[in-house]
Amino acid sequence: MKQPTSVKTLENYGRTRLSQNFFMRDFLYSEISQIHGIPNIPANPDLAIKAGSNLCGQLLEPLNATFGRIHIRGSLRGEAVNAKGAENNNQYNCARNENAGARHLWGQPDKNGHMGAMSCIVVPWFADRYAKGADWRGLAWWIHDHLPYSELYFHPILCAFNISWHEKPQRNIKSYISPRGTLTKRGMENWSGDHSEFYEGFPKLVQ
């Protein structure tokens, strides 16, 4: 598929169904794109569809089915949009394009040629509990124990978090919420085993 260059072709691209409940258009909105007038379109639309379908089918659909409707905060970035976000000393907290492949750059593989896709989401079911003092690590460990994610990055506002699917998953969790830093990664003592004590009262996984 060629990169969309007209309203009609972009409309058709947005209608691409990635999974039962998600379409490509759900992931094309970008504040950087809106404010700076840069079309948010991946350079390789077919690769973005393939990577995004795995993100949706393997991660977002189970979350949506288990916790109720999830909210997409940010997701796919076209190369021009991401480059704008990374300029001026990283003014919008975007990784440089060479480091964003297989993450927010769905249409670009990583340095090793692997595909992946990342989205920033909010789980309203948990956001309400987080606002009342729930520990973010409960949701982090639930995902770790139930879903084939690659990376998780948790943020203080609404307990939004980046979640990624990748051909070669890293399975590490980092957070900007206290306790900040790395919660787990391969090689750490807490990486394997059962963590259910952290998410008592959570719903059972719905596939």
C-alpha cells in the first residue's frame, strides 16, 4: 500500500480494522500533528497495519475485554511527527526516530529489523482506583502475569502507560510514578513467579 496522500486514501486507511474493536483511525490522532500541521501518516502503511494488529489483538483487546473500554491517549506517529516531537531538546518527550522504530513508529522496524508497535493508554477502571490511592504496581504486575507485552512505562497523570508489542519482547516495566525507575526486567529476581498479591480483587483475564 502506498502512503496516503489525499483525504480519500487516508479515510480508507483509517477504516482498516486491526482487531475486533479497533481500527487504524483510533491511533492516528496526535496533538503534535494537530498543532504543527504535520500529517500523522506512517511511511510504511502495511508494516504499521501488521504491527498494530498484533498490538491490538494480543494486548489491547484482552485489556478492553477484561477491564471495560480503554482510552487511547497516543499511539502511532509518522516519521515527520515524531521528528518534530524529538527536536529542540526533546520538547515533547519523543524518542528520536532512530530509537523509535517498532515503538511509536509502527511503520519502521527497530535497529535489528524487528517490527513492533506501542500505544499510550488509560484503563478507566484502574484510573478511578488509582485516584483513590491504589498502587500502580498492581496493574503493572497483572499485565506482566497475563499478557505478552514487551515494554510498559507508567505515568503519573491518570496512571496512563505505554504498552508495546514486539516480535522479540523485552518484558520490562519502568515508571515515572513513585517508586520511580525499573520495576522489573529479565535477570531481576522479581521477574518470574506469581505476583497476584499485588492485584487482589482484579478481574480475571477475558480473552
